[in-house]
Amino acid sequence: MKDGEEYEISDISCQLTLGILSLKNSLNWASFPKLAVPNTEIKPLYDVVVIGSGYGGSIAASRCARAGQSVCVLERGKEWRPGDFPEHSAGVFKEFQLTVGGEGRTHGKPNDLFDLFYTDDLTVVQGSGLGGTSLINANVSIDMEDAVFEDSAWPLALRNDKSDLINVDRKHFYDMIEPTPYPDDYPHLQKFDRMEDTLSKYDIEDLDKKILRRLDLYVSFEDKKPNQVGVPQPKCTGCGNCVGGCNVGAKNTLNMNYLPDAKAHGAELFTEVREAMSVMC
Ligand SMILES: Cc1cc2nc3c(=O)[nH]c(=O)nc-3n(C[C@H](O)[C@H](O)[C@H](O)COP(=O)(O)OP(=O)(O)OC[C@H]3O[C@@H](n4cnc5c(N)ncnc54)[C@H](O)[C@@H]3O)c2cc1C
Ligand code: SF4
């Protein structure tokens, strides 16, 4: 057998493994409860209307619902569940909206998952879907410096509440989103080694402690049946597709924690709401 043929066969077996994994996931997740309800169920009145379901919107929805408010979440994007995300560039392209020059969408639809906005001054990449940009981000957790909230740009009420913000609120967030170190028993990270090789050529003080370190990730590295809000989450397979959307369900995106929590406390979630403002009028 020639080398090329061996490669082809291993390629096929790799595709088969992926196929089986996708099938397994789709079977698992077919029973995953949908969070959004049909838009025909939007009521005329709520205590709180949250527009967008990223970190800002999901946390607000969960906190307000837990405080006993009637909450409605209006999201322009679709509901995405593990197994739904594109695995190849063609699928990504189908889910890609582009606005160049700030004068209307150049490509795609407003509910497409990947949203790129480009002008000469500003480039924005964001996610559009139930869970916002958490669906397509890299899930790296870097703790904030407490000093950030000393800036006078923040409202006075928030600065006066700094102790709660830094202690209780941070704990709430971490309990829910669960930043976790990359485990030692997971595959060795070769990219990390290459970075270490490169940086060790320079005389950098505290290289190991300050600069070259593994950051925590919003990822589940253990099977959770269920997680802290009752959602089953399989452990990370290390596939590396986090920024395309996690088809395993291991990434701690907002549809795995804050949004189901909001729903469990009575919030109503709506997707593909084109004109959130007109719904409110
Ligand atoms: C590729 C990528 C990788 C990233 N990696 C990291 C990382 O590793 N670590 C990290 O901390 N941060 C990362 N980020 C940044 C992080 O994801 C964002 O800062 C964060 O998601 C912003 O939260 P948000 O609530 O402000 O907005 P978003 O999460 O963007 O949510 C906004 C939501 O509002 C919806 N929306 C907007 N307009 C309307 C409307 N009119 N009506 C209804 N809905 C609307 C959008 O569809 C979206 O769902 C990354 C970002 C990207 C793009
Ligand atoms: S299984 Fe792990 S590596 Fe793969 S997309 Fe999900 S979180 Fe990322």
C-alpha cells in the first residue's frame, strides 16, 4: 500500500469517527429542551424586557427573574444547540452576515450566526444567536482587575456597590460560568510548548508565573449529568472547534447556564425577533 493510500484511509476513518460522534451528539441533543418559545406567545406587558442574550442580557434576565420580575428576552438570532453548528467552511459561510461601510448588510441575514461589521474606523466580530457571542467565542477567562471599577466612567451607584460587585457578584458569575483550568490529564498542548520555546530565548522575568501560563476556560472537562442548572453537559473532547460553536455541549455558553436558569425562574425567551424595538411599542 502506498503512503498516499494510507493517508486516505486514515482520513476516511477520521471522518467516520467524526460522523459517528456527530450522530451520537445529535441523538443526545435531540432531547435537549428548547429554551425559546414561539414569538406568538409574547405578552403585551413584562416588568423587564431584555434585548439581546449575550453575557449582559442573559445575566440580567437570570438575576431579574430570580428577583421575581416577569422577564422577556428578545434575541435577533436563532436558537443553537449542540450538534447544530457548522463543522466546515461552507457551513460557516452560510451562517455569515457582513456589513461593510456601515450602510446596510452586504451579505447574509440578520439571524446568521457570525456577524462581521467593518468600516475604515472600526471592525466588530460578534455572534448572533441565543447566547450571543458566547456561542462563538474562545471561552478564555481572564479575571478583571478590581481597579477597573474605580474609573469615574462607571455610574456612581455601581461604584458605591463595588464591594458586592467584586465579591458576591463575581462569585455568582463564577459559580454559574465555571472557569476551569485545562486539566493535566488532557492531551499535551504543543502550541504551548512552541510558545515556551520562543519566549525562553528572551530574558523575561517571571516568565513561568506571569506571562506564560494557562488561562482558565469556560469549558466542562468532566461529564455533568446534569450541571448546576440541570442541563446535561458532556465533557470536552478537545476537538478545538470552540470558535465555530461547540457541537459537543462542553463549552459553558450562556444557553448552558444563565439562560436555562432564567427560564427556570419564569423568564420567557424569544428568538429571531427582527425588530426588538417595534415589538416593544
Ligand atoms: C471570535 C471571538 C472570540 C472571543 N473570545 C473571548 C474569550 O476567549 N474570552 C472573553 O472573555 N471574551 C471573548 N470574546 C469577547 C466576548 O465574547 C464578548 O465581549 C461578549 O460576548 C460580549 O457580551 P455582550 O453581552 O456585550 O454582547 P454579545 O455576547 O455580543 O450579545 C449581544 C446579543 O444581542 C443580540 N442583539 C443585538 N442587537 C439586537 C437587537 N436589536 N434585537 C435583538 N437582539 C439583538 C445579538 O444577536 C447577540 O446575541 C470573543 C469574541 C469573539 C468575537
Ligand atoms: S468539545 Fe471542547 S474543544 Fe471542542 S468545541 Fe467544545 S469546548 Fe471546544
